[in-house]
Amino acid sequence: MKQVILNNGNEIPEIGFGTWQTAKGVQETVKSALEAGYRHIDTADIYGNEAEIGEAIEAFGIDRKELYLTTKIWNSNRNSIGVKQSVEQSLKKLKTDYLDLLLIHWPANEKQFENWKSINAETWKAMEELYKSGVVKSIGVSNFLVPHLKALLKTAEVIPAVNQIEFHPGYTQPETVEFCREEGIVVEAWSPIGSGRLLKDEDLKDIADQYGVSPAILCIQFCLQSGVVVLPKSENPENIKNNLRFERFKISESDMKALKTLEETGFSGLNPGTVDF
Ligand SMILES: NC(=O)c1ccc[n+]([C@@H]2O[C@H](COP(=O)([O-])OP(=O)(O)OC[C@H]3O[C@@H](n4cnc5c(N)ncnc54)[C@H](OP(=O)(O)O)[C@@H]3O)[C@@H](O)[C@H]2O)c1
């Protein structure tokens, strides 16, 4: 699978398997994903599924070095002790002795905390220590907007390798993406299909029809063509396979523009600057 090079020289597969809110049981879907050829899995402490993912990986019997595992620090573990305990737990559940990528799931934000900058700086410092110890191969953030990134960079010794943000047709966060590009931070797209909401969009469906692909595949290609690592989720084995193995095609410049400026039908409604969790 095509790899993207991070700012520390490590490589990340350009398509990863999303595991949030898996109704069927994540063990089954991760098994389908590994069988289909995914080697990059995206999870988080808060998803509550790391142990099941660990089981699925062990049962599949793959060499750890062939897998790329991402997890995230939840908001209740922002201090130094919390970060380290959270990582210890994640390692145990995932049955591994290192993580490929560790992310701050959401920034401490200006709505909830007066001292949000120092909270994020403390979380980051603890992650830098884990990075230096080698237990985490790359560190990054998620849902960081430009002000959160700018504040973090003031005290960071290690530049985040990744910013995982909501990104899909109709919601592309151009300011954040541009800032990340300037700073050498790879952008990852969460909810690339708008958690399924985009499948109902008639304009998107019309464009997909022109290319003879499904709306979901159009969304995935849109992310790849935007230079963004993409994390589709599916519980359907056929969709799981197609989302990884579809024949790559080129979306025209005018259709890329139309997709960028599509109505926000897929938007989650979550603004990292104002969420109260
Ligand atoms: N960092 C964060 O804060 C954050 C937030 C949200 C999500 N994420 C990550 O991003 C991942 C993906 O986002 P998401 O879970 O919101 O979902 P998503 O990938 O945007 O959309 C999943 C939906 O699309 C459908 N689908 C997928 N492939 C399809 C296909 N080929 N044809 C038809 N339908 C298809 C799925 O249904 P079927 O199951 O029927 O295929 C499901 O309803 C998450 O799982 C998680 O790992 C991170």
C-alpha cells in the first residue's frame, strides 16, 4: 500500500481502517479489514475497543512490524500521569509493546479552560517523553485548529507528525490544512464519508455516477487526491474491501472544487474550539 512520509521520516499507510462506533463487534470488522489487506488501524482509548482490536490482531497472527497502530489520549488524561497510564493501558489492551502513532484526541479548548494552552503543553510534553523513550514511534494531535497548533508549537520540542481532523466533501477546513502543510504536519481525514451522512447527498451522488463509482469511493478518492491520509470505517466486508482496493481514478479539478464547496451535509457539527467534552 502507498505510504506517506511523516516529518520524522516514519511512513504511514495512506488508508487506515476506522473503528469508532462499530455496532457489530469490532473483532469481526478488524478481522475483515486485515483479510482485505489493511495494515493501518485507527482506534482511541475512548472507543473502548482496544482490547477487542488486540484480540483480532493476535488471532489473525500478523507480524507486528507489518501493522500501523494509532490510538489517542482521551480528555480525562491530559496531565503527565494520565498520559503515561493511558498509554500503558492501551499497550496492554492492544497486546503490543509500542504504538506507531499517539494523538491528543481533542485539544483542551478556550471555552472550557482559561489555561488551555498550558494544559495542551503538559499533555504534549508527556507525549514527547514517550516518543523519546521509543515506546511511541510518532506523536501527533487531533482536532487541533490553527490557534491550538500555534500555541502548542510555541513550547513543543517535537513538531506533531499528524493532525487528524474532520475532512470530507463539503467540509475541508482549508485554514487548518494550509497551516499543517506549512508546518510539515500530515493531515488525516476522520469521517471521510461523513459517518455515512454523505451517502444521501444528491449532488455528490451525481458526481459519483459520472465516474462510475459509489459515493463512498468518491469520498475516499477525494481525500487521497487532496493529499490527506484517509480513515474510512465500514462493517460490511464487501465495502471494507472496496474502500481499500478500488481502482484509483482522477477527479477533475472542477469536480474537486464542486466537492469542496458542496453543502455541509456531512458535517458532524463539532467545533473543537467550542465543544464541551
Ligand atoms: N479523531 C476524532 O475525533 C475522530 C472522530 C470521528 C471519527 N474518527 C475516526 O475516523 C473513522 C471514520 O469515521 P466514521 O466512523 O465517522 O465513518 P465514515 O468512514 O465517515 O463513514 C462510515 C459509514 O459509511 C458507510 N460506508 C463505508 N464504506 C462504504 C461503502 N464502500 N459503500 C457504502 N457505504 C459505506 C458505513 O456503512 P457500512 O458499515 O454499511 O459499510 C458507515 O455507515 C472512525 O471510525 C475513527 O477511527 C476520529
